[in-house]
Amino acid sequence: MVMLLGKYGRKIKSCLVKKVLKFRFFEETPEPNILCLGAHPDDIEIGCGGTILRLLEEVPEAQFFWVVFSGSQNRCEEARQSVDLFLKEAKSKKIDIEQFRESYFPFIGGQIKDCFEKLKTEFAPDLIFTHYTNDAHQDHRLISNLTWNTFRDHFILEYEIPKYEGDLGSPNLHVCLSETHVTQKISHIYSIFQTQKEKQWFDPETFRSILRLRGVECNSPSRFAEAFYCHKIVV
Ligand SMILES: [Zn+2]
């Protein structure tokens, strides 16, 4: 067994990541279970929507469990429409939208932890997408902490969300995206999440610019990429 420890701020060689991902998804687990966790509707899409679109093409047998932990009635409806759009080609998908009070996650952490404990009994993930451990938003941070707290022997990738607080760092795992995936991701998000359009940050330029910058960092052939924080890879 080889264990590779990735440290924040240090890039894991992309060829190595490709080998690891290929090993894990195509050979060891041809039908991987992928768990997507987001504190709010639209988090998963913004953080890893392009990677999910790419995975659906490259690993069509993947099975998804998509969990959103909060949302008003309108936002929940948007979340459902969005999952249908992003996972249109998925062989199997399950969605769970919880109703925990937005912005108060650290104060109701016990209830959310109970939800994680239940989740653990319902799905055995091969790959988990969750929030960045050092995300400046308290709800995001709690979901990340509980992910690591609950799933002790799993492959976890932490995605990033641009925001006013300016918490972007140096992710160490980059996923190159085609121009088609970039366009699809942005157009899906912008067309579905109508309730967010009054927010100053919510526009196609925000979403495209971070993908372009991460593409620069990994010399992406298409110029675009999503990036993640990976604490640990075990192969
Ligand atoms: Zn959020």
C-alpha cells in the first residue's frame, strides 16, 4: 500500500492524480458511489459542478447521493431542478434536501451531526465532495468538519466557493474542464438559481473567472479547471 500525503499549498503532480483517479474510478470501482455535500442550494454546483459533468462522461456508471442541508421552499425547488439538470445523465441519483436554519449551523451542530450519522448508514461513498475546511462561511465549515468526523476512511475532496470574505487559497488538486463543461456549468447555475440573481457576486463572470485562474495553475489544455483541497490519497 502506498500512502500519499498532500499538504495544503503543495500541488500533487497531475500525472499522479490522473493515475490515482483512473485507478480508483475505472479499475477498482467501475460503479463508484459519489456523495456530494453542500450547506446551501447551489454550493455543490458552484464548487464542483464542472467536475461532476466530466465524471458523468468518464464514469457513466457512477451513482450519486446529493445532500443539501438548508434552503427555503423556493431555494429547495431550485436545488431539485438543478440536480435534475446536472445529473440528467446519471445512472442512479438520490437527493436529500434538509431544512436546517441557514447561517446558524454551528449553533445546531448536534442536529446536523445526527443527520450525518444517518447518512453514513444509507450510502457507502467511494468519493465525497464537501466544503473546504478553512472556508470563511460558518455553515460551510461545519459541513466540512462533520464530513471528516463522519467518514474516517474515505476519499474526500474539498471544493471552493468565491465570496466577499475572500478565503480563496491554494488548492492542490486540479480537474481540467472542457469548454463545453464550463459553458454547461455556468449556464445551468445561472438559469436555475433565480433567487440569487440580486446578489452582487452571482454572475457568469464570477464563475468563469475562477475556472480560468485554476486553469492557469494547472496548464489546462482547455484553459479551464476546477480545483480542490485534498488532505490525503490512499492507493
Ligand atoms: Zn453556501
